[in-house]
Amino acid sequence: MKYVDDTYVINPAGNISSGPVELTNTSNLARDNNLEVNLDKSVEMVFVRPRSKGSQSEPPSVISGLRRVESIKMLGVTISRKFSVSQHVDNLLSVCSQSLFALRILRQRGLPNDALHQVFQAIVINRLSYASPAWWGFTSADD
């Protein structure tokens, strides 16, 4: 069995009741292409305005069987339901810190500075800049 991978169905809040129809359409399109949507791995996330005052009532789930999540990793970028990328920035810092540790070990083992610079560019700089135009605008002063 082949499964659909990295497919996102985004519904505006005004059309939340059309969620089941959109999921059915996506499943039909997948089936027409000899693929299947794996509902066990599918999730639902309701986005809310990040700086809204007062409590917002969260609409009930209209697609039965889907687990509701607080954040999701879309194409390598983690975004929360409040359009925050703080978790993504934390993950980036952690991975880059590990990479810097690996570079220190490579330097101790005698890797030349030119090669260290190339490894740094390939691993750290590329990781930091991947999809940055998409998530940069959602960073906060704390990030």
C-alpha cells in the first residue's frame, strides 16, 4: 500500500463544517492516484490568533477519529496553533549546538580549518536558513 505523504488540508474558521468534505475529497484524489490517506497518522489543529485578548472558544472537532494537536511539523518547520515558531527555534538551537560539538571534535582530530568551514556551512548554516523566509516573520523577541 502506498500512502499520501505531507498533505495539508487548511480550512478557514468560517468553513470549519466543510472539514469532512475536504478530507473526503482529499481521500478520493489519493485513491484516484492509487494512494491512501493514513487516518491513523492524520491530525487536526485549530489555529488561533496569537495576540487576541480574552479566551477563544475552540470549535468542536468536526472530523471524528482525528487527534487534535497543539503543534505540527510541516515540511521540517514546527508551528504551534498560535502561529508561534518557538518550538522550531528551540529545536534548531539544540541541533546546531550538537553540530558545533561535533565540529569541535573534528577540530581536535585534526580536520583543517577550510574543511571545518565547509562542514559548518553545509550543516549549521543550511539548517538555520532552511525555510527561514516562511517562519522568520513568526518569531518573537524571545526567539
